Amino acid sequence: MAAQVDKDSCTGCGVCVDECPVEAIKIENDVAVVDADTCTDCGQCVDACPCEAITL
């Protein structure tokens, strides 16, 4: 299952975008969006998110 973003907690800072090794995350309308088909469930975005807005 791909990483999930809590849209209420996400600030759109982009840290997760920079950390994703497969470029599965982009910022849309100031919120991180994960491409489920590209995400490999590595968890790097979860560890990097300063808002704790991403879960696996």
C-alpha cells in the first residue's frame, strides 16, 4: 500500500518530495500527493516529514 498523506496536517513544505527516491510525491494545491503506482513503500517520506502527515 502506498504512503498516505493527511491533507489536514500537510503544510506542503516539500521535504517528502526531496526525500522520495522514486519521485512518487509531488505538491498539488499546497499538499503532498503520492502516486500509488510509483511509490515503493520505502518509508523515507514518513521519516522525513516534519509534520508527521505521512503514514504507510
